Amino acid sequence: MVEGAHGGIGAGASRLLDAVQLISAGLDLRGSLHRLVEASCALTDARYGVIGLLDADGVVNDFVIHGVDAETAGRIASLPTCEGVLGVLVEDPKPLRLVDVGDHARSMGFPPNHPPMSSFLGVPVLVDDKVYGNLYLTEKAGGAQFTAEDESLLQVLAEIAGSVIANARTHQASERRQRWLEAGVAMSEELQNTAELPDALQAVARHLRQVSGSATVAVVADLEGTHGVVALDDGSVHPLLADLDKVLEVATPVLIEAEANGRTLALPRIENTDGFVVPLNSKLVPGHVLLVLTDGVDPVAGELAPVLLTAFADQAALALDRTAALAERQELLLIADRDRIARDLHDSVIQRLFATALQLQGLRRIVVLDEVRSRLDDAVAELNTTIRDIRSTIFELRHDDGSSLKSDVRALAKEYVPVLGFTPFVRIRGPLDSGVSSEVADHLMATLREALSNVARHAEADACIVEVEVGQERLLLRISDNGRGIDGQISESGLRNVRRRAVEHGGTFRIGSEEPHGTLLEWQIPVR
């Protein structure tokens, strides 16, 4: 069949079979490419060989080189590019044989310290009827020229290599899918023991970054109309993390589209950084997407990236739904336990205290000494105060559904733990739940979110205190950190809205340095 398709092979058949045996020695894709270039040089007596690999857009993005040692390669001013003669096969994928590569009209010469090369032979390598790359050979042994037989032999080898590469790619894809499947299982197993949503989101980001080899994976959520990072795993010092606002600004249109359509989308390149937006299609934890950033070269795996990322995200969504259901079940158990405690306090403890108070009041009637009567009165008053406190506790136990402003403040501080890297200390004084209007409460939460975001982005702190004080007329929010403080003029940007909220409601806003180091933000407005 080989001789019928490619005449004139003759005595080269034995060398061709040796070459085929060499390139078929394993299923490792990179190893197969190295063996192909080595076998091509042995088959045609070429000193140097290289295969240029094309990406999905038909642009050469990688080379596998044979015949140039590391020391020589280090002295060459630049590695091969697909301009000049090498670009001819990219534009027109047909065999090209030259007596002297330097005489071709497209020749651009060689960079300094490049080995001398004259004779040239190039053929395309097709995989699944598409050009996968181009194989280039130079410098036939003894100063001879490449022959028509060399060209025929190399064409046959390239044709067989296409099948070998296709098998290697299939094997590589299978191994990759297996690795991603195992990562998904490991993530699901970890989330089985995780009841808190922030911890679960952090685990999803960590497992995805590890299996994908990405530089950074962030979980982004819709926070009151704006997108913010709620979990982050960064395996390297990614330059874009210094300006998450810029990343989210560029990514926001893609985030909205991915959420709306429920499918994985590629991000536009940001400063030599590629990425993907992957929606988490969770039923119980809606509004979350995965932001995957890579360093230039995509380690997620090219054409398979959307498929692998989507499958992982779907598995994560199921695990998150289970985590949310578990958290809800624990909340229901907690409510039931509170009901039981409240019932016991009312039916047992209060009744006993009330009976004791009645006994003391009855005893007072038969006591003669005024001092004893006074002490009995004090004891009865203390018992009545205790009964009122217990009734207040019972009310809180039966009505605390987690929706109070106090709990909202603490929950928001906890939400920023993955981004800050520490847990803010929250101190609340005064009747926050009863003494603040709903409008003021909304402004408080928005201001607190913006303040914590600024601490996360700019402060470089490892501690932060959130203080909320409610007086008869005014609400004060004070946030201090131990970070690097404020250098020079303050760029307010997001803080402009914080100042506007205070001024429009007759309040004040101040931000400045905290002694001995750090930043202090104070925001106060009328409570009604």
C-alpha cells in the first residue's frame, strides 16, 4: 500500500520501517513529536530537524527541535519563527525542497550564532485531515542535496506520524479527563464535610486551580448589583491580582453573558493573560461564577478547556447544593433546639422563679424587722428582673431567624474572610436591630462592603476591626486596619459613593491614617 501510494521508495523502505518503529514507541505526545523529528533526520540523513506546531488559528506557537544542543541554542539570538521560508509551508502546506534555503525569495537569513544551513526539505503533518504542524529538515549529510526519494519517504513518514500523533492526543485527552474526574471526586468528598458556604467556595477554587494548572481561580458573585470576589486561590504571584477592579471591569460583560446563557466563555486577553468564565449552575447557591486566569499559554488544554471546565463546574454545583442543603438542615435543627430551650425556660424556669417570688412576698407579711423586709423587697425585684431577662431571651430564641441587622453585619465581615486572609473583629454597641431604619440599614451594609473591599485591595493588612455604634440620634461605623496606611493623596473612586451616602443624609465621612500604622474610616449618619 505504501509503495502504491508513493512510488520510488525502493531501498529506503527498510529505513522507513525503522523510522515508523521509532515514532510508534510510546503514547506520550511530546515524546512522539521528539521521536518524529529524530526519525525524520535519520531517515533522510539530515543534521537538523524541527516541527512547528500550529494553534487553532493556524499560527505556529511551539517548536520541537533536533540536532541543536542546549549550549548552541543558548547562543542563538532568537529561536525559529514562521516568517521567511518556514512561513511558506504555513501559507501553502505542500512539500518544499530547496538546494539552498538562502537562495529562496522569502529567505530572511539567520540570526547571530545560528548554525550554517543550506539544503532544505519541508512537508506538512496532517492529523485528522487538518494541518497539525510542519516538519522542516536541513543540512543533508556530506553536503549533498535532498532527493525526490527523501521527499517521498518523508511524506510517507509524515502521513504515518499523523496517525501516531492522533493516537497520542487521544491518549493524552483520556488521561486528562481521568485526572479532572479524580479532582472532581476529591472536591466532592471534601465538600461533604464542609457545612459553611465560604469554606466550600474556597475548596472549589483550590481544587480547580490545582487540576487546571491555572495561575489563579476566583469565585465571583453578584453582590447587590456589582460583581465581587468571594473566594480566591492563587498559586503564583499573579500581577493582575494587584488590580482586581480592572480584571472584573473587563470580565463583567462576559460574566453577565455566561450567567445568562449558563455556558463557559473565554475572556478577552488582559495584559498577556488569558482566561475563562465558568458559571456554577447551582440551584441553591445561584449567582456564582468561576474566573480562571492563565499565564499566556493555556495549561487548561486548548480545545478541551470549555468541556473540562464545564464538567468540573457542574460537579461543583451539585456539591455546593448538597452543602447548602446541609447548612439549611443544620439551621432547622438549630431552630428546633432553640424552640425546645425557649419552651423549657418558659414552662419550668420562669414558673419556678415566679413561685419563689410569691413565696418571698408572702414571707414579707410576717416579717417584723424593716431591714429584713427591705432585703426581701430587693430579692423579689431581682427575681422580677431575671424573669423579664429570661422572657426577652425566649423572644430572641423564637424570633432569631438570622435576618437581623447584627447578624447581617457579622455575616458580611465573614464573607470577606477568603479575600482578606483573616477574620475581621466585629464590635456592636447599642440597639442596632431596633434603633435603625431600613433605609439607614441598607446604606450601612453598602458602606461596610465598600470599606472591606478597600481593605482587601489596598491595605495589605493582617487585622481589621469593624465597630458599629448606635446612639439616640446617630449611627457610627468605624473601620480600622493595621496595614500600610495612606500615602499622599487619597483616590476615593468607590469611596465617593460612601461619602455621598453620608452627606445626602446629613452625616459625615472621614478617612485617614491610624496610629501607629494603618487606616481609619469613620462614617456616621442619623439613625432615622
